[in-house]
Amino acid sequence: MRISFVAGSGRRPSGGRHLAAIGLTLATALATGPAAMAAGTGKGAASLSSAALAPTLVRADADTYVVRERPGRAYGEATSLVAARRADRYSEILLRFTVPDAGGRTPRRVVLELRTRGSAKPGGLEVRRVSGSWSESTTYADRPSLGGLAGKPVAQSASGVVAFDVTASVTGPGTYAFAVRSTGGRPAVFHSTEAGDRGPRLTVEYADPGDGTGGTGATGGSAGASGGTSGETAAGTLCGASFATESEGETMREALARVDGYYGGLELIRLFNPGEPKPWARMLDVGGRPVHVSFKMNPSQVLQKAYDAKLRQWFADAPRDRVTYWTYHHEPEDNIEKGEFTAAQFRAAFEHIAKIADEVGNPRLKATLTLMGWSFNARSGRTWTDYLPGRSYVDVVAVDVYNQGRNAKQPKYTPPAQLFDGIVAEIGRQGLAFAVAETGSTVIKGDDGTGRAQWLRDLTRYLTQKGALYVAYFDHDWRTKSGDDYRLRDPAGKAAWRDFCDA
């Protein structure tokens, strides 16, 4: 029996790698031959002969599952692994593997295999990268943060084997952690490592240096072992947020862990620099996830090449295993209206920086123009393309759009189509990808939070359907800056954004 699938090209700016169409037979995707078993025994596999080209089996080093309804209980010694998503029960599976050194050979195809207990066919499933630390004693209360999708099911055999292609997530020797979650329907019950040969495993096929592939994985793309999503896979619209510390002594790393806990693991982090970009070694460690990072310098100084050396180093140091959406001077419109610089100077400075970024040869650096949503509205008196550099210098147009109805005489939640239809159409006419760098709303008068939560669900559904690369919530209390409190701290608001991240 032949099982085939096509991983969609996704929505990404030009130059992004595309997942290829892959046909998998159970003979290759679910290989279980003795030659493969020779790579290791027990949990994990520590070494591999450099001459071995046959598929290699790597058993899980650790596995467990965590249950929302029993937040303090550990299941690391259980003989089963359970993934469920129901109103009265939620659980997710955690898996960790150590992929051995293959004498410098690169994995060409990597398949995660799980074997069901019993004859019941499980409902929908997804596999995500794990970005935090954990052990078999981990509970739901201290479970790790999750990153983006690591693969999709490619086979469910009659013998009860469920397989996911995770090639884009396994780039070479190292430790890799995954979470398997239900997307609905019948709970999935699999054998754990305590079941011996029926436990979770990876089937790794290696590229032969002489086969003409150059060691490139069959699907293209890559992701680091630390988790997260590359940001250019067919994973759909990424959920993101910007945030700040909220208590005395809290660090940004602690704030990230807190916010991840609220929303079940963000897929993209929005970062701001008030001036030149902070060196990567000093930036927030986001656990291997994509970032949208912005910085601001005076255009005249940029054009005088005052920052060339620093920018060249910053772009050279940027990660190559995931996307960095970079923005020069987000929301420049008000600065231009105040006479601080002209639109022409801004465009020229943006183009100058984009040329420096191109010099380092990193296709995962995405030049992202970030503007106010207001600038697309005819009432603003602006023409948004006045701020648009030459199209060859821009990969993505991101917008900052908030619920405009929050301050109306009769406060309301403005329908997403009313907020975004014109913006999406305008960006589409330029042939550019779009994203939402900031969005949010306060809880309007008379609402207990459920109204805002429904608006968020409608918003994220709309933007996903329209093909936004990502949507980042502005999770800040802006009252100290003459603004509003946009934070999602009510149960309904948290649940709405968490469900978006879980989708």
C-alpha cells in the first residue's frame, strides 16, 4: 500500500524554501528491518557506523504525557502515551530522541513513528517542537513551552502505526524533543518506551555523499534542535506576541516563560530595539523560534554608513535555522509628519540596510516594512506606498492594527473584515506577503471579557484565512504611556489566544 502526501508551499516571501511533495511507502517510511535495529539498543542510540546507509532506528530517550485535569501527576513510567483534546480531558505527549553521528552524513528523511494500543483509530494529531526542558517526572503544572509544527501525519497503517515526517526538524546529530497533541476526535493511545520495540522511534534515512544530493534533506528547510518553528514551513499563520516584565525583579526570560504559560507556547516573538539592534548574544533567548525584531536609527546617519559595520555583523550573526523578520524603524509615519526625516530618506535608508542584509547570504532574513494600519485608511490623508521602498528590497509588509471601536461613543469590537479588508487588498496588489506585527483591544465597557475573546477568535480566523504569516498580540499595559491596557489576563482572553496558538 502506498501512502502519499503533499506538504503545501505555505505563504512566504520570495526566496523561502518550499517543502517538496513526498511519496512515502510503508516500506520506507515505516522501516523496521534488522539492519536498522543494529544502530542501537535500549532507549536511544549513541553511535552509528559511517558506512551505514540503511534506515536507522532511534528509540526515544525519554517519553511521558501530561494531563490538564491532574496537573501534579507524572506519567513517565506509564506503559501508554495519551493525547486527548476534549472538554473534560486534555493531555499531550512529550518525546525526546538523540540522533547519532552518521560520519558527517545528513539526514535525508526522518519519520517519527508511534504505535497505537488497541484497534481504535485515533482522531486528528499534530507534532510540535518542544522549546523547554523536561524529564519523565514532568507534570502538566511544569510542562515545557512548545514551538511550531514539526511535521504532519503521513501514514496510518492497518497495523496501528502513525507516522509523521519530521525531516525539516532534524538536521543532524543532536537531541530533539517533540510534543504530540490531539486536534480533536478520538483520543490517541500509543505504546511508550516501557513497551520495548513498540515504543516511539525515529526512522532516519541518510544521504549518500555520492548520490548528488549534497547532503540536503529531501524536504528542504531546517530547524534547530532547540525547538520553535522555522517560520517558513507550511504550518500556517503563526501566533505571536510582544510583552514586558510585570513585577519587580522579573527578567525578560521569566516574562517569556510566564507568557508561554498563558498561551501554551508562542510560535513567534515580537522584539523592539529603541535604537540600533542589540547583538544577538545579548538578545532574549526565545528557544529557537522565529522573531520579528525592529530597530531605529536616524536615516541620515544610516545613509552616511555610520552603522554599516554593526549592521553587517548583526545580520551575519542572525540565526540560519529559522526566520528573522527584521524591521528598520517601525511606524515611521508620525516621525515623517513631524519633519524628523522625509519619506524619501526613510526609503533610501531601508534599501541601504536591505543591501547589507543581502550581503550575508542568509535566505531566512526577511526585510519587513512595518506600518500603522491607519496609514491605509483614506481618512489619514496618507498614501501608504509613500513609505514603501523598492519592491526588491521588501519581503513582507506588517501592520499594527487595533480595535478602533474601543474608544467610540458606543464602544464595540470592530469586525475584522472592516479593519483588514482594505489593508490585505492593498498589500496584495504589490505582490507582497503580509503579517500583523501588533494588534489588540481593551475589554470594552459592559463586557466581562467574553466579547473580546470572541473578537479575538474571529480576528485570528479571518487573518489565517487571508494568509497572514503571523499575528502578534500587543500584550502590554500601555496606561503609563497614555494608552490602554491590552493585556489578556482574563480567562476568556487567555483561552482565545491559547486556542489560536494550539490551532
